[in-house]
Amino acid sequence: MNLINNFKNYLNLSIVSFILSFFLLNIFTQFFSLDLSLKLVLILLFLFNFVRLKDIYLVKNTYKFFIFFFLLIMISRIIEYNIFNHIYSILFEKNISWLITISISFIFKFLYLEILKLFKI
């Protein structure tokens, strides 16, 4: 039952992050290049998600969680960044490219966090 609750919480957080990312990406691209806008969105999402996930998973050791979360995000953001650029080069539509990219990474991040939880990290 806890896995289902965690999934619901993670899904809710992901939906909020997803909407926030679309909003920020579209605003930032009005002022900056697409490349810089994408990087800014990814950095802001990292900070937002770290704070929220720390509360969802009731993390006791914030430092340790930060390290493992940072590793997850760095790896996933690099992969997401490259996936986005690849899809965007084919579709030339930033919103659809972003939707596909974020959808791909969603389940992998959730599974990673659940594995960390099993190891009491």
C-alpha cells in the first residue's frame, strides 16, 4: 500500500513539475535561447523537486538523500537534455519534445527513489 501512496504522491509532484516546466520553458524562451532556457528549467526543477521529495519520503538524513537525489537528477537531466535535443531536431516543436522527454524519464526516477527507500537512504 505504501508503494501505491508513494506513486500517487510522486505522480502529483510530477504533474506539478511538468506544468511548471512547460510554463517556465515557454517564458524563458521569450528572453533566452532555447538551450539556456532548457538548462534554467532543469536547474529550477531540481531545487523544487528536491524540497518536495524530501517531504514526501520523510527523509531523515537530508545530506545523504541530497547526494543520491543529485546523482539521479544529474544523470537523468543529462539524458533528458540529450533526448530533448534529439527529439526537437526531428519535430521542431519544443512542447511536444518536452512532453515526450519528461514522460520517458518519469517511471525511471520513481523506481530509483523506491529502491533508495528500500535501502533506507
